[in-house]
Amino acid sequence: MRAWHIESFGTLTCSDVPEPVPGPGELLVEVRAVSLNFRDHLMVAGLYNPRLALPLIPGSDCCGVVVGSGDGTSTALGTRVIPSFNSLWVDGPLTDDALTGTLGGPVSGVFAQRIVVPEDSVIVAPEHLTDAEAATLPCAGVTAWRALVTDASVGPGTSVLTLGTGGVSVFAVQLATALGADVAVTSSSDAKLEQMRALGAVHTVNYRSTPKWGRAIRDWRPVDVVVELGGAGTLKQSLSAIKTGGHIALIGVLDGVVTELPLTQILMRAIRVQGVFVGSRADLVALADFLTGHPTVRPVIDHVGGFDDLGAELHKLSAGTHVGKVVLTF
Ligand SMILES: NC(=O)c1ccc[n+]([C@@H]2O[C@H](COP(=O)([O-])OP(=O)(O)OC[C@H]3O[C@@H](n4cnc5c(N)ncnc54)[C@H](OP(=O)(O)O)[C@@H]3O)[C@@H](O)[C@H]2O)c1
């Protein structure tokens, strides 16, 4: 079978490798579709974890079909499954032990024709979703779900700000809207903001033409929740946008990793800053159930490529021209 490897940082190669063999409690899954994450780009470049053991098959998100199984498993061959991003995080809060269970680094990932995963880490893919749609849930979908629902209990009347129009942010627009929240979103592109309005966003700001977008959001409404995806370059504006007592879901580093924090503003205004590291298998189950109950909320896929397009598509991903998710079907 064929698989993509990071042999050394900055180099992605495709080669023929022996098919993996499922051990006890494991499933052999034929990958049908994968979705790409900004994380994959960072992983290949060596920016995610420079001490990562190589070679590594990258990739965190897929949907596939069970074609083999080890002793002690009960999943029927032919079942369409989605592996959870973190095979060691089943439910509840994240623990140190679970930090090493993440697919696509340090655990061997999904950019391969066949993969082996623990049976207890997969869920059955929602029937109404295509392979490509189902492949978008484990990382971007679950991250937005964890930030909005598990951690911040977003519901009717809540106001939510999310940043940009990439994978996590578009899920946040859709999920928060479906949960009854009022959603604001920023983007560098007026055309993309128009697309976000069509998905339910009620307030939009172009962060290029309005550098003090935090103030512009605050003039609309000091928001209850910010889905923080920019990091160093956006956090001060997010603090300006949020209400006293609000909740910042600290998720992304699209605009830098290191910053000085205005601590007095955070403590005096009682802002809760909650780190998010994707989510548990329970979050994936909850998201899949929610989407099944809200079948009109479909993952937004910018475009679909093929197995051989991985290198070029990851390169394009870092340019940020897409809206929502980029998917490859195998
Ligand atoms: N902690 C976690 O659990 C977790 C999980 C998933 C992702 N992440 C992180 O979250 C971030 C987003 O991931 P993703 O996969 O959704 O990325 P993505 O799909 O690659 O998002 C790209 C988009 O981000 C927007 N963007 C870039 N710089 C921005 C800025 N300064 N302000 C606002 N928007 C900006 C752009 O939107 P416009 O073109 O509209 O301007 C760009 O198109 C990444 O840093 C990723 O590593 C973290």
C-alpha cells in the first residue's frame, strides 16, 4: 500500500510500505477520505514539535471502512468509521497521559491507504454524511464543539465571535448558529464574509480594513465567547471584543505563538481563558449525534483533491485561500 511520510522536517514523501496488521483490540481501516488541518502543515515543517520522532505518517482526520480486525473486536467488516483524534482521551478532562495519543504525531497518522487504530477509539460515521464530510469531524469539528459546547455551554442568546474562515472557524459559525447563538466572524476577505452570512453569521468585520476589529465587535456587542484562532497577533483585539466575565477558547496560533498578556485586564474583568486541545472521543460522539439531529448543518468543503495531491494541497493550505475544509479522497 502507499503512504505519505515525513522523512525529515520540510520533506513529505510518498512510498510503498507493508500493510499494517491489526493486533488484539485493533481494526484495519481502508481510508476513503482525509481532511487537512493547519496542524499537518506545522507538523511537516517541524514547527509543531521539533522533537517529533521521524519518519512519521502525518494526518489526523479520516473516514474509512473496516476491512480487517484483531482478536477481541466486534466491529463488522464494512462498517464506515471515524477514528477519534486522540485514542487515549475517552471522556472528561484532558490528562497528561492522554497527550501522547494524537493521530498524525506522535501516533502514526491517516495519510495512508490503510491504517490500524484501536477499536475503542473509533465511532460509526453518521449515515447521512459523505466520506468527505465525515472526514472533517475529528479535529476541526470536535475542536469547535469542545470550545462552544463542552467548555462554554453556548446556547440561545449567547454571542460568539470566531476568527477567520478556516476549518475550525467555519464549524464554529455553523454550530453556534444551530445552537441559537448570535455569531460574529472576522475575515481578511469581504467575499468570504458574505459566505459566512449565508451560513448564519449576523455580524462580520474585515480584520484587514479594520485593524481595531475588537472595538468594532464591541460596538456591535461585547461578546460572551471568543473562539480564538489567531493567538499572539489577535488576543489583544479579542480581549477588546469580549464582555467582562466572558470566555476565551484559546485554540489557534495562526498569527503567532508568543505574546505579552495584559494580565490586569484579564483578572480585573474576570475573563476566563480556556485552552482547547481538540477533544475527547465523547466530544466526537456528541458532535456526530448533533449533526445527525441537525442534518442541514453540513461540513463546508472548499474543494476535494486526490491522494497524490497532498504535498501541493498542504502548501496551498498555509496560504489560506480556502473556506472551511480541504479534503482528499483516496
Ligand atoms: N488547539 C486545538 O485543539 C486546535 C485544533 C484545530 C486547529 N487548531 C489551530 O487553530 C488554528 C486554525 O486551524 P484551522 O485548521 O481552522 O486553520 P485553517 O483552515 O488553515 O484556517 C486558515 C484561515 O485562518 C484565517 N486567519 C489567518 N490569520 C488570521 C488572523 N490573523 N486573524 C483571523 N483569521 C486569520 C484566514 O481566514 P480569512 O482568509 O478569512 O482571513 C485563513 O484562511 C491553527 O492555528 C491550528 O493550528 C488548534
